[in-house]
Amino acid sequence: MKRRIYLSSPHMNGGEMKYIKEAFEQNWIAPLGPNVDAFEKSLAGYCGVKHAAALSSGSAAIHLALIMLGVEQGDKVIASSFTFSATVNPIVYQCATPVLVDSEPETWNMDPDLLEQALKEHREKSTKHRVKAIIVVHLYGMPAKMDEIMAIANKYGIPVIEDAAEALGSRYNDKPVGSFGKIAVLSFNGNKIITTSGGGALISDDIRLIEKARFLATQARDKAPYYQHSEIGYNYRMSNILAGIGRGQMQVIDQRVQKRRESHEFYYQHLKDVPGISFLKEPSGNFFSNRWLTTILVDPEKTGISCWDLQAECEKENIETRPLWKPMHMQPVFSSCPSYLNGISSELFLQGLCLPSGSNMTDEDRDRVLSVILKNIHYK
Ligand SMILES: *Cc1c(COP(=O)(O)O)cnc(C)c1O
């Protein structure tokens, strides 16, 4: 069997080991310490915001963001439907209701028109169970249309949480994603563009939000000589060992973005003229995607193969691919949530495939992926 090619696997070799070693030497084996502080600084600097709090996962970061924005039982939170479930699960942790908004075709992210429709309809209804936040996702690294979305959110006075879990290194209007909303979420899970094996962060210009996040993430301990708690807390802080990995990864983030963009360019150049295969383009010079995953749409009529069968063919060659994320409004667990749909994300789901995009892929790996795809396209 040929060596397995993964969708997106961890890629070490910044100074990770050096920082881990320092943590061992200083016995900073805890969910705080110098690596955590330095990792937070470098994240904030890179994302063009003032502050960051390193946490145990991106999901924990979204949960804390919702808590800090006052999301409670019976409230509503508007979220992109075309995303990974971790965007929406924390809304339900708070016993609030997700209101799912479909995509526009240019970036595949939240459709501003449907967002406005959702806000309009929910404003006219009850004032008690209010829309407390909007979670906008930058899926696969492609920035959402933040100018339009922020204008609408500001018009209705609703705070925006950016889910930039897949988009570290992406830019919109030459500003890093994660710097547009009130607060943003990053993830360092094993498959993301940089990883700490597992981890996440909240970033924001608002020091009060970030300090509050650190407080809640360390069991909400009051300032007292004994353990005293006036609020419900969580154990969501990042370990100083893992933050050491993160520091090392931040030294090479620009190279990682470049490599992923090169892979996208490779696939694009070799497949753009194949009838029935299309790509997600950066709609204009204002959009810069980190190209976390390269995605293609496969028209079964023109190519003679469905994306599912193409996935199976790749698997036979020990190549991992994956259909586009199944939209939340199509998920059994969220199917009863209110939703604002236009058919875009469900159509994307039926035709789209994520290709191996890891920054540690070799030229030979990419050639292998390309040849399996070309071999299985029948009507050339
Ligand atoms: C990975 C991911 C998350 C969650 O991050 P974890 O660190 O895995 O909890 C949230 N949203 C999106 C869009 C993601 O891809």
C-alpha cells in the first residue's frame, strides 16, 4: 500500500521543542506560564488585535465568547449554517437557540441579505429572548464579506463573533480576519493550519473581555486567600507545554500559509480547464485566503463521477479527501432550528470535495492526488 496522504496533518519544525524543553526545565507544567503569555502576545500581534487568551480548544473559546456576550437560556444566536458543528454546539450548551443562515455563492460564507432578513424578523418578535450575537465563519480560510456583515450587525446593534478557526493568516481589505468583530475564535486542533495538538484562543481589542475570559477559564476564582466563587467557572485554559508548541508554530505561520496557497495554485492550474470541475475563487483583491483546504466542486453530469465516488477512488489509493462540511440545517441534531436558506450550502455539500492540502505534502504527493482525480474524470 502506498503511503497515506492526509487531508491536513500536523507540520512541526519551528522552535516547538525548544519551548517545550524550557517548560520542562522551569517546571512550568501547568495551564499557565511563560509560553502561554508569549503565545498570546504573538497571536494578538499577528492578528492585529490588542489581546489574546489561549484556551483548551476552539470550541471552548466559542463557549466563553457566548457567555461573555450574555447568551442565556431562550436567547437566539445567529450563525453560519455552512460550518463545522463546533461553531453551533456551544449555543446549545447555553440553552439558547441557533438561528442558521445560509451562504452566498462568492465566498460560501454567511449571506448578508439573509442575515438582515433573520435580524429583521427576530427583532419584530419578542424582546425577552433576543438575538444576542452573530457567529460568522470564515470557512476553509476564505474571509466572509465582513464589510456588509459588520454594517448590518452594527445597524441592529448585535455583536459579532468571528469564527476564524480555519482562517489564521487570512485577510480581508488587507486586515487579518479575527480583527473585525467584537471578539474572534481561533483553533489549534491537529488538522488546522498551525496546531498545538489541541487548543484554541479568543482574540479581541477589548481587554475586559479577554481578562474575563481568562477568569472564567480558570474556574472563576474570586480574589481571596481561599477558594471563593461568585460565578460558574470552567477549566478551559491552555497548558504551558502546548503553548510552547504554539510559539514554535507561530514562527513558521507565514510559510505554512504560503505552502497551502501554493498547493491550491497547483490544483487550480492542473484542473481549471477540466469541464465540470470548479474552484472557490477569491472574489476580488480584497480577499486573501490562507487556503487551509483546497476545495473543488465536481459536477457529476459533466465529469461522469460524483464527489462521493471520487472520494472512494482516492481512498483506494490511500488518499484522504472529504466532502464539504454538511450544513448545520441538514444535521439531524439541528434540523429543527430556525433557518434562513437559499439552497446554496446544500448544493455545495452535494458536489464539493476537500483535497489534501497539508503544508507538509511533497510534490510527489500532489502528483498522486492529481493523477487519481484525472484518471476518474470520464468526459474529458
Ligand atoms: C475546528 C473548528 C472549530 C473548533 O475548534 P476545536 O479547537 O476543534 O474545538 C470551530 N469552528 C470551525 C469552523 C472549525 O473548523
